[in-house]
Amino acid sequence: MFNFNNNKKDSDLPQLDLDELFQRLEHLERKCRRMEARIAELEEKNADSELKNMDSEAKNVDSERNFDSETTTVESVGIHIEETPSSLHETPSTLHTPPSTLHESHSPEILYLAAPSPDGTFSQASAMEQIGKSIYQLTTTDGQNGTFILLDTPDAIATAMISVSQFVKPACKISGNTAIQPRHIITEEEGAASREGTGWKITRKAVVRFE
């Protein structure tokens, strides 16, 4: 016989399902609150950043205005100085710069030299080191006088040791044992040379030590 008293609806949920649904809703609410807090934090940082950018732009504008005003002041002062009679008397002295000052302002020039001739002249100079050929390095500030050393590199040492009497002795005084193959050649005293035509004439021999 059919039971007419069974009035339970299909939409009724067990208490367990309702508890689980409430837990999910609470979790979503907490998540929403965290997101709202994060959004508020980002908006605050963005506002601070915009304020800093505005302050920076304002400072740049102020700096440009100050620079323009200083430039105008300097220009006006410069015109005043040119019109001052005392400055006219000082002007010629600035045109006669001592030669020594001019030489000191020159940057050093470095040249690489091949073996010297028997009479003590470097006839071959190059702005770049030439492997197997360059043995010495000369430094000059005026293009007329310079000092030189014997390069302490494996290639330069190997080339110099091919013939010590031809490649080293015309330009250097040697201290130490010359009978061994040195690993290093130390320049204890720099030599001196002066330009002679296209070459460099040795005026003082360098002092080197074989190690």
C-alpha cells in the first residue's frame, strides 16, 4: 500500500551538508577580507608612489629654474668682467702659458721598440706590441724625450735571449747571472732616449736583472 505520509522534500539537506556549506562560506568570506585588505594596501602604495613622483618632478622643475637663474647670473657677471679694465691687464698673462705646463698636460705616449742597433739606436717603434719583435717599452710625454724598460713578458724574454749581446747589451747594463735562461727580467733603473729622426737614440742605458 502506498504511503501518503512521506512528505520529506528532495531539497532538504542533511545537517552534515549544511555544516560543510557554512564552513565553505566562512572560508570564502575570510578570503574576500584578505583580498580587500591587500587591495587597500596596494592602493596605498600606489598613492605613495604617485606622491613621490610628483615630488621628484617638482624638484626637477625647481632645479631647472635654479640652473637657469645661475646661468643668467654667470653670463651677466662674465659681461661685467670683460668690461672691467683690471681684467684687461690680466688677460695677456693667461695667453702666455709656460712651456712646462703645456708638456705636463700631455698624456703619456707608449711605444714598443724592437732590438736596438749596435750604436744604441732604436730604429723601429710601434704603438702596438708586436709579438716576437717588441722587446722594449718607451714612454714619452713630449714626443722628444722618453724613458724605456725591457718588457718582462715571456715573448719579449724569449726574443731577447736569442742574442743577449745584440738585443740587450746595447741598451742595458745587466746584473745577475746571464748564463741561465731567466723567467723574469726586472728593470731596476729605466733607460733614457731622445728622438733622432724617425728613431730614438739611447742617452742612458737601463739597468736590468735576470731572475
